[in-house]
Amino acid sequence: KNFAKGGHTQILIGSDLVYSLDLVAPLINTILNLLDKKGGTFLYVTMDTSRAGFKEFCEGLQQAGLSMSKKIAPKEFLLNPLKSQDKVAFDLHFGEIHERTFHMYTFVRNEA
């Protein structure tokens, strides 16, 4: 789809996008402009829910008409993704993966 010409997508994926309260409104605006008007789904994953603007981000998406559900990432999502399954390389690149809790949010646009 051509997003430059106003195209929309059914699914949008993001991770660790919220770092500042000042950027919440532009981020929400971007998400709303990219998602399909009916049933568009934004999948968001973050390790840290205490960052500045995170609460406002979730509330803003809900106020814009998106329903929100959340869950903790299942342990299968934390397995070694490397083709080689090399544990040393995995620990080097993903060392803190088992020390953190990954929160998964699903926002669904319910507009017609």
C-alpha cells in the first residue's frame, strides 16, 4: 500500500516506542493515520511500562476509540531466535531477555 497517498494497513507492529510525553500525541496521530478505519490492529511490545508518557499513550489510544488488551509474553517468545542456536551469541545479543518481563498490548480500532 502507498502510505504517502493515504493508504492504511490492517496490522501495525511497534516495540519500545514511548520515551517522552512530548512525543505521545504525534505517535498516536501516526498510528491512527496508518491503521484501517475498521478493525485495524496495533500490536505493541515493551519491557518498561514506567517510561514517561506510557500511561498517556495507552489512554490516548483508548480515547481515540481503540480497545486495549494486554498480557505477558509467553516463555516461547523468549527462546533463542538464532538459526545456529548458539547460546554464547544469544547471551551476547539478548543477555537480559530472561531478566525482564515483556508486556504485549493489542489495540483494535472498532470504528466503522
